[in-house]
Amino acid sequence: MQKKIFLFTTVFSLVLSQVCFADEKSDAEAAITQAENMLAELNSMGGWVGPALLAKMEAENYLKMAKDAFDAGKYAEAKQYAEKSLKSAEKAAGLRAWSLLTGARLVQGGSGGIDT
């Protein structure tokens, strides 16, 4: 009876670990896809300069790190890098919008958000 319980416990543990591993892998894939889509959208916007460009480059670097970790089977790490990529991409989009808004104010003769 003890052998059956041990065998059942061992098999159950192996199956459970594979399910968790599969979830981890699919979560990493989803995060990478989300970051890829965001970066594709940013790249379609045209010219990038200044802090927005740096944030976009950071997002691209994190995405590469995510893909490398995924290829190495480090799915939790891949997901973390993909999430960092997405955050950096969102930051880049915000900085770009801000710089375009500030640039428009300067062209119109405004202070660009700088009160004197």
C-alpha cells in the first residue's frame, strides 16, 4: 500500500510540475507578444529623439533579454524582462507624446511648460 501511495504521489508531483511549467511558459509567451506588439506600434510612429528614444531603446533591449531567457527555458525570467520591456515602451510613448506637445507649444510661442 505504501508503494502505491508513493507512486501516486510521485506521478501527481510530476504532472503538477509540468502544468505549472506550461503555465509559466505560456505566461512568458503572452508577455513577450504584448511587448513585441507595443514596440511594433511605437516603431510605426516615425522619428524618435531624446529621452523618448532612450526609453524605446531600453524597451527593445529588455525584449531581447526576454527572448534570450525564453530560448534558454528561463520562463519566469523571460516574463519579467518582457514586463520591463512593456513598461519602458509605455514610458517611451508618454515621453514622445509629451515632447511633441511641448514642441508644439514652443512653435506656437508658448513657454513649453516652463513658466518664467
